[in-house]
Amino acid sequence: MKQTTKNILGVGAIVLLSSGVAGLTTYKLLQSNKAATETSFNEMFKQNPNVKLAAFDAVNAQPIDLTQAAENSLHAVVHIRSTQEAKTRTVQQAPDIFDFFFGDGRGQQRQVQSQPRVGFGSGVIISKDGYIVTNNHVIDGADEISVKLNDNREFKGRVIGTDPSTDLALVKIEGDDFPTIPVGDSEALKVGEWVLAVGNPFNLNSTVTAGIVSAKARSLGVYNGGIESFIQTDAAINQGNSGGALVNAKGELVGINSVLSSPTGAYAGYGFAIPTSIMTKIIADLKQYGTVQRALLGIRGGSIGSSLMDDRQQIDKSGTTLADKAKELGVVDGVWVSEIVENGSAAGADIKVDDVIIGLDNKKVSNMADLQEAIAKHRPGDKVKVKLMRNKKEKTVEVTLKNEQGTTKIVKDAGMEILGAAFKELPDDVKKQLNLGYGLQVTGVSAGKMSDAGVRKGFIILKANDQPMRKVSDLEEVMKAAVKSPNQVLFLTGVFPSGKRGYFAVDLTQE
């Protein structure tokens, strides 16, 4: 059996492959009943001569006209070009024999310049004033974003906010009266329902493919612990479709195409889309706050009965498997609670280890993807009703949701400006003078968090929260993580030019 690889449909992939629905002249027939004969198929087109892209409901002997849904969607799906400029970085070469005997033994440093990178993807216009939803991986790291509409108008895109945990991003173009797609209810989608994938695969504009919903609430493990509850479809999705629209037969947006599962990196039967049930709330947060107000249930655990979970997998040192645990708890599916997170939402409610969550706010929870999708619609401070099995008996618990910091407060988007300081990579002459391999030097301090903590101009930051500081971007990443942590503190370790050591705790909390 071939091993399947999961590929984010992303920036910079170049594959030459033809695609064939540009003129909307493809006909598709679904025979779900043998009574659907060739005669009934021909009769359908006699009665509906204008149908160009269609599916056939053989049970009810009725055509499903997808032409209007395709036509309406094409105008609101855009082509996104993201450009990363060439960057220069310093690399440390391994020491040679000369350096061992006559140098400092650390090897020489040299400047390396990266090549400019250009990637392509898709996006969906969701408001007439130019707000566009796309995947985070389409625009991640871009220095310039170009958006091209179906009518060939081009605009510069501006990033409003991103959420790597769901792989969503919000981009804005300036203007008014842009074409849009109405947002539909992804939870109302049924397995077997017809959908269209609209996007720009392989840099080919305005491509439509048709298929059905193959499954819902799929989790693939591609977002490294992020939120995954994909719609699975057999509508052809390829590299470049990222950020494009998954549309139902009514022409409503029900998902953002994001991932393909393939042994080759190209379409091999299935693609995956982020449902609008997740997208709607994430995009509203990015638009209003610039960052996501993420609620967490505050548990760790695993899916019982999940199609991706090996029920023979051991879950403890005694050799107990998930299948054993399911029998012990008397359940066939749900989310098994293996741990309660300290100061989290569940810790303040009547949820215990070995409970199995089977529902949330009247929605059935069969696996972790179901639970993540249900929680993703909420903000910290919301109250939810969690249905669970305990000791083989059903129980409902009310939980007040909290954020990563263990509070219900609004989390603000914190950029480097709150530090009130400027930084640069440590010059080579200072490294040599102080015998340092790396560091960030504070080149100026004004009113802000650094000044409040006592940090002064000239201080050299070696580590922030135990992470080495080689580039300004290193500090930015650590700071963003610290802002979302319960402590919201940046611990700095370093030296002054005099050689004196310095230690500072920078409070990142915001009123």
C-alpha cells in the first residue's frame, strides 16, 4: 500500500498540469441508482438545453444545475501573488585547520543572500469593500501581495490579520462594490452533497471543478496542533487552489480549500477545505481585533472511534490501548479526557479525567475534530453545555470558556512597538570584542515596556525566554508567544558593552 502524504497547497509550488473547466463545458453524471438510464440522461439535456455544468440526481430523476453557482463564484475568487524579497543573512562556517591554529576556533562568518520567492494561491472576496479570505500559508512571509480579479483588475493587498492555528488570513484591497460570494452554513452540508471547488490551480485563473462532500470533520495532523475539522471532497483540488472557494449548489461559500492528500503532491482523489463554521468567527475576530479571541476547553485527550486513530495504540505504560479504554468506559465514539489543563476552562467546571465528551451545545461530538470545530465558534467568556459520559452514565456540564492565558479578557494584537525600543543584530566587531557568537543590541529606548523594565540603550540581548537571539525576528516570535502565555513576561538575559551581565523581566500585559 502506498503511503499517503499530506501537502498544504501552497506558495511557490510549480507543477505543469492541464486543467479543463475554463469554458464551463464539462458535463458530469452521478448515477446513484441503476434506474438512471442513458435515455433519462439524454432527456435531461433535451429539457434543459442551457445546462452546461450539471450533475444528475438519479433517485429523483432531476438535474442539478451547477452553472449559476459556478458563474457567480468565479467573479469573487481572486488570484493572489505573494512575493518575498531577497534577504541577506550571516552564516557561521565550520572551522578549518587554519582557524583552529591561528583563529578563534569558531570558523568564519559569511553573508548569504537568498533568492526572491514568488508564490501563487487563491482568495475569496467576502465583502463589497474588499475584504478577502485566504490561507495563511499563501501570504505567510510575503513582503508584497498582488491580487488579481477575474476581470483582470489588479490591486495591492494589505494583511489585516493571520491565524496560523487554522491556516486562515484576512487581506484587504482598496475599493468598493467588489463581487462577493454569500457565506453558507457548512454544518448543514451533507455527505454526498454536490460542491464546486473554485480557484487558480497551477497559476491558471478561474478554474472550476465539481465533486461531492466525501466526509466531514476530518483531522489530518498537518497544522502541528492547530485546529482541524476539514470538509473532505473529491472535487479536484491542486496546488494553487489554496485559499479558493468550496461552494455548494446554491452558490454559497461553505469552505476554504486548503490541503490535498496525495502520494505525489498533485491531486489524487481527495482535497480538504476549512469549513465556514470555523472561518466566520476567525475572520470576524481578525477584522475587529487584529488577532483571534480563541476559547479553549482546557483538556487533553484523544478521539475514540476516529478513522485516523489506531485503536491498538498504547496510551499508558501498562499497555492499555484506546480500544481497551473505550470498552472500559462503555463508549464507541467521542473525545476521551486524559488530562485537565491547570487554570483552564475545564478545571473550573465538573469535567474529570476519563470523562468522554459526546456533545457540545446540542451538537454531537464524535471525535476531536468535531470538538475543535464546535469550540472554535466561541470566544472566551462564552458559556457552553458539554455533554459527557461518566461511569457509563450521561451528564451535562456548563463550562465558562477561557483563553490561553486562563482569563476571559480580550487579547490585543501586540506588535514590537509596545516594547518601545529598536534593535539590530550584533556587529562582528562587538562579537569579537566580547567573545560572543550572537546577540541583539538595543540601539534606542523610548517610552514602552523595555523602558519600564529598566532596559537601556546598548544592552545586548543573548536570550529571551531561554531562546537564543540571533535576529530581530527571533525576538518578535518569542514576544508574540509570550503575549499569549498566562504569565505574559519576557525574561531577557544578556550583557552590556562593558561586559557586565544583565537580567530583565519585561511585563507585556496591556490594559
